[in-house]
Amino acid sequence: MPESDILDISSQYETDSKITKIEFHSYTPYTTSFKNNDEIRISIQQTDVYPYLHESFIYLEGKITEAGKVLLSNNGFSYLFDQIRLEINGIEVDSTRVLDITSSLKGYLSGTPVDYYCYENAGWTFKNNTKSTNNAGEFSACIPLKYWLGLFEDFKKILVNSRLELILTRSHSDLNAINVKSEGSATTGAVTLNKTVWKVPHITVDDEERLKLLKLVEKEKSLFIPFRSFETFEYPELGTTSKAVWNLKTASKLEKPRFIIVGLQKDRKNQISKDCRVFDKCDLTNVKVFLNSIAYPYDNLNLDFNKNNFSILYDMYTSFQESYYEKKIRNPLLSPSTFLENAPIVVIDTSKQNDSGTASSVDVQLEIEASKPLTGVSAYCLLIHDRIVEYVPFTREVRKLLEKLLLNNLDEDSVEEIENLAEIIAHELAHQWFGERGVDFLYPEWNFFQIKTLINFLIILKEDSLQSSHPLSVADRNSNEIQEMFDSILYKKGASLLHMMNMLLGGNTFKQSIRNYIKKYKFSNAGQNDLWSSFTEEAHRQGTLDKNLTVKLIMDTWTLKTGYPVLKVVRNYSAETVTLSQKSWLNCENNNLTIPLAKDNEWVIYNMQMAGLFRVLYDTRNWMGIVSMLNDPNEYDTIHTLNRVQLIEDSFTFSQAGDLDYGITFQLLNYLKHEKEYAPWMTALDGLHFLTEIMKRTPNHGVFQNYMQRMLSPVYSRFRNMTVELNNFEEIRFKNLVIAEACRRRIKDCTEQALDLFSRWMKTTDPDKNNILPRELKPVIYCQAIKYGGVDEWDFLWERYQRSNVGSEKAKLLSALGCSSETWLLNKYLNWSLDDSIIRTQDAISVFFSVARRDIGFNVAKDFLLRRLVKEVIG
């Protein structure tokens, strides 16, 4: 110690208290069956904990059935499993296959004499020839996961707000995990595994550190985990010559090979009489690794075990720790004699590579030479290579849920915001039983099922018609492609197809099938085909599906293909017949699809209540018959609400595509003057918004605006009083839709009411506590006040934004501030969005789009963006 430190008696003792607590938590599998071939899944579902994986371990309990006659072998617990995988947020990030050989090779390399008692606690017995069981054959073990997975060894940091799942696969047989002392002893079922627990340390931090972590999460940036992964290859039979060439793999640049470890065995695997944990010399003379034809090591090994010439091999073994762990000392687990007896393995360090070894891809090849033929010799190669994975704290749903729970005020939120929150919670709870292909839920008092089905249906009709769409089910892909699959096609098309199945089979069959499915697979994994089988079995039992059909046969045509069909209906009125044909809307190929169809009637409408995910194009005469029916105020509701929705949606789409005259579409829309339900109006206004974007760039925009005002007038008179509160969910949504559209179409009464209410609010003594505006109509009123107001209104609303601590309210205010008609105010607003001391960085994009989506703001936002691009490029 320096003299100055010895004499310094005034300095204060400092402690690091950022970590306030570390405690181990136990996680158990879904299943209690740990038999051969079973998959054992252990999950950490809490996303608000900070697990420290580096120190986590697997705890095992079990029993040898014939104690004294059968013993667990050295490292026998690792031989109870074929593989182990780790998933973060549903994506596999690390795995070790051939776990038995991998753990043995890596254990011999990484262990030190100091570690041996920890090794013994994990089932290593080679050194002292100890037993892993008591006299009754009972055993327990703690196996650090850093022995099995590279991520656990190298990643010495906490994981933030992520779902974790550890998957262990039991071995096909336990023959390699045991030693048989007595001939005739039973080997099948020799090992009974009773308990498997994942013990994980949880880190608790002080408030300051927790705040830092939360801020990090708010940035929604990817976090990186660098580590070295273990990949083991097996060459079961090297051949009958004394030289073997083994083309191992082609590695990517990101999988830079660091170490290549080779071990040989002769007639050991699944042999009761031989110890399969021991590696053999096999008269080996030389091993070379070629990375893109560059040889490692440079010189030949020139081994000769008969002459005790293996010192170079042992030196390569001992140098592993020095290079791998960047230590300055070597402290190997094995002495030269035990190395020769147990593990005469070849360790080749390729971590320092020239340009050839760091190319975009690396061909890895092995050459193995012996002094005698390699008959009956199996080779194992452990490749340790670099790997980097990334993860984003929280899944999308959890992040949205936490933001809403922490930042929203349910007393101030609109019914639609509360519904969205409830949907997220229900979605996450449903994952306790279902994957992403789950079952819709409903709130009968809100008419939720009908509205949700409708919204899903309309979205999918648009998105599944794009070239960027994809099938609902696909073969395995890489992690990035899998992440991209979690979109509207998966969530909404899946729900729409389940609705179709409900309509086809009937509600009773559908519900009972789901019950059967949950009961059957409640403690195991299940896939799409298992769900279809459950539907088929119950439908056949209840007689709701032809015995010659299966649900899989029907549904595969929908889930394995992109797009959806268009059903063309052409009637021969004189012959009283109808011709049906179909084609794919996406690619115009004639695909054979099974579609549930309604029966013919005097006037023809197919796809009753949107039972199937397809469009229907009728001949002109049939369209006009439907139009006539809809325009009869006493008969229009003879056609089901959902069919009225599809008629509106399909007529717009076919007119846009040139398959239907717009005159027919507008004649159909005339019936809306007596339409009393929300869903048809929502669909119609959505279609008319598309036409608005076209018409506002033409001289006929004024005529179109007058048409819209006339069409809205009857339904607006029903909801015009903004201050009247409604209790019915659908009525609330209907009123919000109509008021927003009326103000957007400049109906005078709507604008005047909005401005009057806003003016009264501005005059209240404490506007933050006394917001008198109807909470469902705040976005409309805010926008109208800013659009037709001036600086005073804008500054007033900006002050409300600064003072609010409710997330949903702040989002409404940010959006409304972009409604201004003053270009200088919009430019100021856009400039403020670049200053994170005024507007949070993550909210800048919301500001930009709040301006860009308005008529006046579009050009302002475009010019602003171009100026910024010029400044960034030119300077």
C-alpha cells in the first residue's frame, strides 16, 4: 500500500449502494413430467424484475432406481438432457445442442482446481471417484448455467424488462448418464427426475438507478448482448482410413470462430460397458483446422502417444484459459496424467485471424490424421464463436400497457381509451392459455364482439390485398423475420378466420372445441394443427361438419396462402340460375378455396354476416336490387348490419378498381339517411375519406363538401348536442364519429358549439382541474379551437400540455396543437419538437405528423423537412 494511503486518516469510507438487494427466486416448469424426450419449459413472465443470469443455476432432484447397481457417471446430470435453449421475448438467443459432449469438453477446458468442489456439486466425479447419490440412490445437484450456455458465462449484466424462457429437452435415453456395476441391471428408466428448478438472482436497485433504467427503457432502443456461443458437431464414423476430412460448416462474419476443440471416442456412445465421458487417443497424430484454406496451427502436432509424445497437446489445452478468459496464468483442471487418461483433446486457438479468416463468410474444415485406421471412431468438434444478439426491453403490448397504467387517468380517459386498455390486459392474460393465434373475447354490454370483428375484417381486407402481405402460417424463419410476422395479418386475420370458423361450425361447437383444446394441452405445447384437430373432433361428434371434411383441410387453404378470394356472382334471370366464380384479389390466380356460402333467395346476397374473409362482386342488376332494398326506410334492416357494412366496403373497393360504376356506389350510400347503426356509418365515412383526398385537389371539391354536409345532416341532428352524455358504448363511439366528421365538413353548428365550449373553459379559474369539455369530444373541440382561434388559444392549450401529467391527455394536446391555420405557429411548433428540453425526443414524431396531416400543415411540414434535410446534407 502506498505511504500516502497509510497516513491518510481523514478520508471518508465510501460504499456503493446502487444495488440494495440480491435474492434468488425459484422458477418451476409448466409440466411435472421429466421423462425421456420431454420438453421442460421454465418461464420468467414478470417484466419488472432485473434478473442476473450469470449466477443462475439449475437445481435437480431425483433418484437412481437400482441404487448400488447403477451409478451416475461423471458429469452425468448433463447427459440427462439433449439440449438447452434460452428465449428472450419469444426469440431464441442462445442454445447448446449435444449438451452432454459440449458440457464435458467445455468443463475440462474452463475448470480449475479451485472450481472442483463446485464441479462436484454439479455432478463431476472423475477426480475423487465420488458418488453423486446416497446409498438409497437419491441425488440433488446445482448446475451453474454458465457451464451449459455461453450467454450465461459471458453476459455479466442484468436483463431489463424482458420475458425469459429456458427450455430443456430430456435425452432420448439415459444410457450415457449412468455406469452399470452389475450385469443384468435394468437400464430403461434407471434415472427418475423428480424436480427441475431454475434459480435466478434478482437485483433490486436504489431509486436513482431505477430511474436511470426507466429512462433507458423510454428510449425504446435495442440493447446488445455479446457472448461466445457453443456449437458442437458430431461425425459418427470417420471411416476406415487413417485420414479424415470434415467440412464442418460455413460460418458468417458475425460467427467468427474463436476456438475449435476436437475430441475422439471409439465405440463408447450408448455402450453400457464403456464410459462415454472419456475421450480416446485413437492413435491420433495430427489435427488441422482450415478457415478459408488458412491452416491452424501452422506446424504439425506430430503426436505419438505410444512414445508419450503429447506435451504440445497438453500445452494447447492449458493455454485455453489464458486466451479465452484473458488471464495471465494457467490453472488447468487436469494434470498431464489425468488429461491423458480422461480427455486427450485438441484445442486450436483461431481467435487471431488474418483477412481470409475475417471475410464475409468462413468455410471451416478439419483434417484428422492417425497412425492407424479410424475404424469405429466418432469425432466431436466444439466450435466456440462470437455472437451478438439484441433485445428491446418490454414487448410491444407490455410497454403500451405499462404506459397506460402508469400515465393514464381512468377518470379522465375516453371510453375508447379505456376499451383499448382493457383489450391489452385481456390480450396479455389470454397468453396464459394461447399463443398469438388466440380466441376473440367479448364484452356483451358493449357490443364489443361485433365491432371488433368488423374492424378486424375491414383492416384485413385492405392489408391482405397488398404485395407486402404474407400467409398467416409460414415455415421457420430467422429471428428478424419472425419479429416481422407479428403484424395485423397475424393478429387480425387470425381473429377473422376464427370468427369464420365460429360461423361455419356454430357457437356451441366452437366453444366446446376451445374448452377441449385448453384441457388437452394445458400442461404442454400445442400448435395450429392441434387446434384444428380439436375443432374437427367436436364438429364430427356434434354433426356440424361433414365426416369427409376436416377443419385443417378447410383452414389450410386460408392460413397457408396470402390474400383472399373475390366471389363473382352473375345471375341468369330468365333461367333463374346463378353462376359463381372466384379468383384471388391479390394475385388473380384461380385458387381452390373452401368458402361457407349462404343459400340462394329471391334477391342474392352472399357471405351472410361476413362469415368468410372474402369480397363479393354482383352483376349490375343484382346490385340495383340491393340498392332498392336498402333505400326503403322500412325494409333496409332486412339486410343484416354486417352485410350492410360489407356492401358499402365492397362497393367502394370495386369502384376504385374500376369493376363497379361509382354511380351505383353513391346510389347505395343514399340509404344512409335512415341508417341508425354505428358500423355502416364508420365504413362509409372511411371510404369517403379516400374520395375526399382526391376531390380536394379538383374544382369539384366544393360540390363534394356540400354533398357530405347534406348526407350528414340527419344523423348529426341526432347527436348534435355535445354536452349530452351517453351510457351505451356503441352510441358513444357513434356520436364521436359523427361530431368529428361534422366539424371536419364545416357544419356551422358543430364548429360554433366547439368554439363556445372551449371559450368557456378558458375562462374557468383553474382550467387544469376544471376541464368542462366532454371527455369523449376533447380531440374534436381542441382541434376546432386551435384551427379557428389565434395565438391566445394556442398558448392556452400549450400551457395545458406543459402542466398535464396524464399520458393520454398530453397525446391529445400534442395532436391538437398541430391544427393551427397560422403557418408561423406551425413552424415554431416544429422547431420546438427538435429541442428535447421543450418536447421529449420520443414525442417529436407525433408533433411532425400532427402538423403534416392537416391541409394547411402538410406543406409547412414538407418544407420544414426539406430544409432540415438540406441542412444535414449540405450544412
